[in-house]
Amino acid sequence: MNHSGPCFLLVDDHALVRTGLGIMLSEYWPLAVMRHAGQWAQALDMVRDMQPAPDLVMLDIQLPDGDGLDNLAQLQSLLPGCPILLMSAQVDAERLAQAQQRGAAGLVAKVASAAEIVAAVHLALSSRGSFAVTSSV
């Protein structure tokens, strides 16, 4: 993290989700920098040009131009060491297992409470190697 606060990249095709998530996160990290991408291609362009690099990426699994689970490895290669929390409206044991196997920092249900999401973000940022998952899974 930089001195002013963490830098978050929020990738979701719904502007309301990105905006709400950004507002919620900035309540807990008032000095955080929020970057938003609505599509996979836009997220890739941002990651390649983003300074500073994000401290955490929150990536929707279902984007119109890409699948978060399938694209996770590419994002990890562009951002080595950066935790990536996957987000989904549909969370089940199979997606949870896939996210863990592919090296995501966690899986967040979009129906999770603010406290659950903040706890998952804290865990992912702490780099303790634990897998963050909301209780809504």
C-alpha cells in the first residue's frame, strides 16, 4: 500500500455495483484510491497503464467480455503479488473450489454484508495466505 491508502481496482459491468462498492470501501479506507472498470478489456488496459499498481483487485466473475475465473491467471501475471478477490451473484461450492484452485485471494458473494466484504478485503490485504470468503457462500 502507498502512504495515502490502498489503491483498489473494482471490475464489474454494473456501474451501481462499482460505485456502491467504492463508497463502502472508502468509508473504511478514507484515503484509498478507487479505479473502476466496466469490462475485462478496460481492466486490462488500466492494469497495464495504472500507476501506482493496485493493492487489491475486486473482479466480477461474469463480465460481458470475459470470465473472471478464466482470466484470473492473466491478471495474476500482470500484477504479481496483488491479491484478487473474485465477486459473484451466484456463489456455490464449485465456484469456491475453482477460485481457490486458481489462486484467488477470496470469493465474495454480492449479497454479502458490508462487514463481510470489509473483512474479506482486510484478509486479502494482510497477505496472510488465507482464503477470504463471505459467510453468504
